Amino acid sequence: MEAIRKQYTLTVDDQEEIIKRFTNEMLNGLKGEKSTIKMIPSFVTKRPTGDEKGDFLALDLGGTNFRVVLYHLLGDHRNTQDEKKYRIPEEAMTGTAEQLFDFIAKCVLDVNPPDNVPLGFTFSFPCLQFNIKDGELCEWTKGFSTSGCVGKNPTELLNEALKRQGSSIRVAALVNDTVGTLMAKCYEQNNCLVGVILGTGYNCAYVEMANNIPKWKGSKEGEMLINMECGGFGVLDGYRTEEDIELDKLTPNPGAQYNEKMVSGMYLGEICRRLMLKLVKAKELFQSATIDENGHIHSYMEFGTPNLSVIEADGSVDLEDVKKVLEEAGVHNSTLEDRKTVKELANIVSGRSIALAACDITAICRHMGEKSKDCVVGIDGSLYKLYPGYHSRLVKSLVGLKQTCLVELSEDGSGKGAAIIAMSTVH
Ligand code: GLC
């Protein structure tokens, strides 16, 4: 246990080293040189004022759920919305492009949107953008492996599916969720300079000056929001553990998204599961318990991060909720000592996620310089919203790195932002 604690706890010195490496990758990415951080210009060059008005449709595809939302921007920093959520069928996540995009198009028709409403498509995967509405999927992340999409333009794939379904609606803007999150927060208050998603996946966007992007061939005037794709940050030698290395090998995208695989909600439960098994093997855990051979504790990716949320939230003397989670995973008759160890493991794994996210936010703020001093960092995503203590521990870690930025929830950032960007294409 002691060794695990040591390996997973990042000291401020470790964090400074990671910040240095991250900054280096950021600069390489901006230059267009080889880098694990893509630094993709989003073609979004203007932030909203909060006065914008009108009805806009947003589609939000990026995790296991898919949402169709009709936003009514009211001006005065306010909006209302009508929304419908769908679970993406497994065959759409791993089948063909036509299956996935026909499913999406059918959902759009299902909500009966007004004709010709501008559509913002939040497609939360690494896409090189050619303009505000067109791009090319570089690779899938977060467990998607739908065929016939990599190298293709998601906007075209969706427009064709909409046509097939007899709809006249067409995509006006292709948006990454981090860029949407930044824009949505700006609609509420103007000094948001960083957008972060801490959910199934992990990524950041920030406001760069166009003349600070050597690889950018367009106008050097004004701002450009950058979709960093920093879940891909991979210069993490010395920090990746045996669990990270083994987990990566089993994902559909081995060798990629190292940072995301240490930070995001998709993987934290799996890391903890592996650590529990490691301690069982070392005879430090569950020695008097019985473990079902077919229990989830033995199945790859079956011990989800929501379990860690329950474990960390359990403040009872006997750790009754921890016991329940373990029972459900196939571990019976755990002792209180076992449960305390499991709780500590969850805390260690989430702590590393938080420390890494704090490194990246710090690197971004330091890169932006003076103007980032009292800027707002808008964050959306299930991990940030639902994991007990994530926000306060993130703030603490940032304070430890001498950051003075404000970390705030960007409520429904990924959808609302796309609507705001779609709006900018018609005004
Ligand atoms: C993955 C995607 C990225 C997205 C993030 C959060 O890292 O590659 O585009 O922003 O998940 O959803």
C-alpha cells in the first residue's frame, strides 16, 4: 500500500516537472511540430457578450449519451432550453458510420425541430477543423470505434444522414465540447478564458492570440480559441504506473490519450479495480473475504468510476456503502480494515486525476500570462459535477501551484456553447 501511495501521489515538484513538459508540448503543437498535444485552431474567434438572442439547435455527441437540445437564448446572459437525451446503442459506437449517423439523424427528427434552425454539432473527438463547420476526425477516443469515420468530415456524414431521413436541417458549426464549454461560460460572464471537460473524457480549450500560433495561416489579428486535445498529452514517463500501462493495452486506442487515461471518468474505476487486485495478490486486502470468480472485480472496465464516488462519499463509521459496492462487485465479508483501504485507494486515484488536471490548467494559465490572473476556468463533465470533493480538491491543488484563477461550473457548457457558435454563423 505504501508503494502505491507513493507512486500515485504527485508532489509539487512532480507537478512542476509535468507542467514543464506540458508547456513544451503546447508550444510544439502551436508551431505545428511533432507533439502529443494537437492544439487545434477551432475557427471560433469571437467570444459572446451575453446579449445574443434567438433559437438554436445543438447536438451533443461525446460520451455514452447523446443529447438534442433546442436553446432559446434570451439575451441578458440567460437562456431556456428543451432537451432530450438518448443512450447511444453499442452497435452505433462500434458499428458503421451509417449506423451511428442515422441514429443521430433520427434523434434530431424525434424532437421535431423548427425548419432550418441553425444547428451546432458538438462532436467531442479530435477533429482537425478546416473552417467553422467542417473538419476531419483524426482518431476515435473514449471507447468509440465506429468504422468509416476516421479521416472523414463528421459534418458531411451527419448532413448526408439528415438528408436520408428527409430533414432539411444542416450543420452550421462543428464544435468541440471544451470550446463549447468556454463559450457557454462566456455567455454568463465575459472573463472566461479556459474551458475544461472532466467527464468520460478529458480535454481543455483556451483563448489564444492568433499571432501566437505560428502554424496558423489565417489572419493574425485578434483571438482564436484552441481545442488542445490535451487528453493526448503523453510525455508522462516516470509517472505512468503498471496499472496505466496494462489498462492502455486493452483499450481500443492503445498508445494514445495517456493523460486522459489517468484523469478522466472513463478510467478511474478501472485503475482502482487493478489496484485492489494488486493488493489482493500481495495479501494485503480481502484476506478473509470471499471473492466471486465472476464478480465485477475480475472484469475489465466493469468497476466504474461511479463506484469510487460512492466509496469516497461514505462517511459512515462502518463504511456501509463501501461494503455494498464491494458486494455488488463480488467481494463478500470484507472487513472494516479492507473497506478503509479501498476508500484510500479511491482517494489516491482521484487525487492523481485532480493533481494532473491542476498541472494542465496551471500550464495554460501561466502560458496566457497576466490576463489569466483572475480569469474564470469553466468546467463541465460528469466527473467534475458528480465526484465528491473534486472541485474543492482541484481548487486546493491550483492554490498549491499559486494559481489565482476561478474554477467554476459551466452548466451544460458542451451543448449551450454549440448553440452560441451556431448563432455566430448566421449573424
Ligand atoms: C476526448 C476527445 C476530446 C474531448 C474530450 C472530452 O479527449 O478526444 O475531443 O474534448 O474527450 O469530452
